Amino acid sequence: MAVRRDSWRTSGLSLAAVLALTAAFAAPTQQEYRYTEQAGGGNEFVLGYPPPAPVDSTVPVDGFRSYAALHARHQDLMLQSDIVTGEVVGRTLQGREIWAYALGDDDAGTVNAGPESSLLINGAIHAREWGTPELTTALIEAAVERAGDAHLYDYLADNVHFVVVPVNNVDGFVQTQRYPTRVLVGADPRVPESWPRDGRMRRKNMRGVDSDLSTVDDHLGGIDLNRNSEPFWAASNSSSSNPDSLVYHGNVSFSEPETRALMSAAELAREDRLRWYGDVHSFTQVLFSVSTFNTRRNAIQSELLSTFDRFHDALSLQRHGTGRRYPEDPNPVGAGIGVTAEYFGYEYQIPAWTLEIEPRRGAVDYGGLGAEHDGFILPDAEVARLREDMALTHAVVAYRQAGPPSITSLEIRNASGRVVQAARWVYAGNGRRVLERLEREPLLPGFEYIVSISFDKPMRWAGGDGPGAAPGHGEVPFEPGIVLRAENGLADVVDTAAGRWQGYPESDEVFDRYRYDTFETSFIAPVASGLIEGGRLVLEIEARDFTGQRLDADPETVVDWARGGWSGYEDTNGLSGDTGGTDSTLSVRIVEPWEARLWLLRRGR
């Protein structure tokens, strides 16, 4: 309505009264709502279970911990364990420190094969997703609590530089915990009548926003930190230039201290060694993967995500009687929406994804009533299970992406237990190993021997019933395949069905470094003249780790990561690629029967 400039006087209204009336007409339509367990009045989102409130407990609880408690927990773990270090990688708009923690030993090398791989996991970039800092904290807790297991976690500590940013959007997360049941509804440019914002449902950071929920005119403010990254910043209608939008991407890419802190965390993770980036979110129970123009990288990523999905589903079924699938949902190649995973996938050519944790549909999955946005509000009773299962799943994915298995040593003993022949691959630097051999005496045809083959990682899952494949990976053969092949092509297949993976608890089995890194079986040295006339037998060894990854067929060249794929990872034919194959690098000496008698005479002296 147009108003003449002199109308204040003629209408009899003062300037102050007119300004007040104008403000009343322009007043925002926001209203405060509350999350409640059951209906009790107006302006409620009824969950059907008690709304969780943050708990000031540094140790895990059946529920969510406050930011102060989580941060204290991280610091305590860093002080009490020599496998946790940390540093401040940035400061928020409100001056809070953003911490990153590195898990692993204090050197930069693997046990026997050169530089360690590294990975980076980011949590709570969206403030309202309380399950994510519990998950990222659980990664640190599990590494400390399970140190000394001589299995998965010791392998990771020895060979992987595991970096975690537990809470990226600290200001926003603190804001959500300041108002654990309260939100504002209204004026949202996308769905104004139903989408709760600020308070418990703040997603963005606190740029241009104060912490007072009663200041309603700033409740839509802030930057969506997961729309602030290159290479697809402001390139999609899934982000927005409207500052009030839930997906406002900011004025320029990497404008926010939280997204810049991730760059510093990548430096802490030794960015030239990065092999995996994961950004943890909720909800919808899916893995949004980044597809680049590198088809090798994309294929390796899909294999890795298959391991994630199958393992987590089977683990959940095994532990709780309910499977939980996490299917891959890849983005189109050359397109994106400005999320952090796109930056790491394209910039570093590594597997990168956005993990959306459970629930799949919303809190109805747990018996909730379907309140608005209740998928972000897990019931307290679901939190411990989620964080523990997810921590183990992430450890298994890290194990696989640390690299394929390779043979480290071979030992053959006679019936009296004496080592007669042995070989060990020793790292010589510059990405290569050399083979050191010991030959005290040859194999004697017709005699029984024990052969032990050791690998550079635990090859079998440590389940309650003994060693086996990881949950969800039942296709992995239990025993390795061993064939003794002569120069003329004739072969003798070793029956490994009676063999054992060494390291079963409370036994005297001897393993190399990790439980189930060594397989031991007996065999009879061949007597057929066609097999022994050449004097040497090549051992053809076929094995897979507990996620199904095949051997590096040539341990001489150390497997590494380069340009979005594996390097030095040979197949059965000796060609470098991403599939692996049968190791034929080891051989043993064998003599004919007449010479065997001479060796027996020497023994009897």
C-alpha cells in the first residue's frame, strides 16, 4: 500500500506510532515449537519417546554426550594413550577450537613396507546430527580400548595414519545442545510451514547468528558448511545463494573457518598419503559416493563401499538380530553440489563419500510417531549400538584400504621341528623389498614337513568361533591354496584343509606379528621324478584377506597409491593393476631319492 509522505500529520498519528505499526505488519511469522514425548498442548513435535538431552559424561552412555564432555573425552584419551595425538586445526567464528586427532604409532612407516597410508574422517559438519560426533568419538575410543589386541587394531596402529575431526561445526553443535527440545518454525524459503530451524534443528554454522533463540529474525542465518567446497561450489540447485536457505553456500568457496579447518586436518593427515575421506552425517542410511573421471578410482571405491555395506549389515544381524544395509548412491561424473567429499575425491583422487547414518526412514524405524525431522533425533537407547557398530565398520574399511595383503615370510620345518628352509621379504627402501633365503637342507622326497606362510596383515577375522572371513564376506576361502610346481609345469597340490591359522586365543600357536597372519599346514615332499628332477619347486600361493582382497602377487614392489589407483600391485601374470593374484615368488630346493639317502647319512653321523 502506497503512503504519502505527509500522511503522518494528516492522519493524526505520530511518527513513532507509524513505525510501530509498520513493524507490526512486517513482523516475522516464526513460532517456537518443542519436541515432546507425548502430546500436551500446541506447538509440539511429538516423538513418542523422550527427547534426548546431552549428558555431561566423558565415558560412553546410553545416549548423547554434551560437547564439553566429548571434548574432555578426546583430551583424556590423548593424554592416556601414546597412539593418540591431536592439534587445533582451526577456530570457529565464535573463537572455539576445532580439534583433529591422529590415531596410530609415532612413526610414519608401516611395519615392513615404507610410508603409511592415511585417512581422514570428519564429523558434525551439520550441527543437528548428534549421532555423528558420537560415532567419530567412538573411533578414537575403540583405537585406545582395543590397543594390544594383536589383531585388527594393532594392525591399524602400526600401518595407518587415522585422522579424525570429531566435531567440525562446534558453534552450531553447541547451539543445538543449548536447546535440546526447542526449535523455530516459519519463514523458511523452502517449506515454511513445517521445517524446524535453529535450536535443536540448526544445520548451518553461526555466521551472522546469535545464540539467543528468542532473536527470531536470525534463525535462518548461517552457512551450510557442506555446500561451501570446490569443485562444485554454487554449481547446483541443491545449494542456494539465498542466505536464508538451508543450503546457503556462502559468498565464496571455502569462506568459512570450519571448511578451512578441514584443509588443515588434511595436512595433519599427511595429504600426500591420503587414501580415503569420509564425512559423517545423518540420516537416510546410505553412502553418497563421489564419482570422478577416474574409472579405476571409482571401481576401487565401489569395492570399498561394498565391504562397508556387507560388513555392517552382517555385523548388525549377528549382534542384534537386525541387518542394516548401506547401499551406495553415486553422484554423476563431473557433477556435484559443493560437499566436502567432492573436494577430496577430485583433489586427491581417493575414495570419498558422505555417510548418512541410520535411521533409513526416520524415528518410525524405532517405534517413533513420525514427528517432523525426527530422523535426526535417535532415541537414547539406540546410540551405544550405533557408535560401537560403526566404529568397527570404519576400522574394517580402513584395514582394506590400507592395502592388499602380501607374503612376508616362509618357513619349512622337518618332523623334528628343525627349520630346513626359510625366506623373508625385507624392505630395502625406495618402494622395494629384497628376498633373504635360508637353505640348511633340501626337501627329501616322501618325507613330511610343516610349512608356515606369514602375511603382512591379519588374514582372518577374529570371531567367537575362531578365525574366519569378516561378517558379510562368506565367499572368502578359509584356507589359502598352495601348489608345488616344477620347472616343467608339473604340479603337486598341497592339501591345506587340515591346516590352521595361527593365533587362536589360549593356544601355543605361533604367529608372526598379528593373530591369524600365519597359516601352517603339513605336506609330504613329492616323490614323482617329473616333479623333482629340476631340483627346485616353486610355491604358488593363493590367498585373500578377511574382506576378500587378493594377494599382491609380487612382494618385491611395495603396493602404494598413486593417481587414483594401486601401484605395485601385481596379478598372477606379473602385471600391475587393482586385482592381485597368485604369488609365485618363493621356491624350495628338493633332491632326488639317491641324494636324499646321502643327506640322511649326514644326519645320522
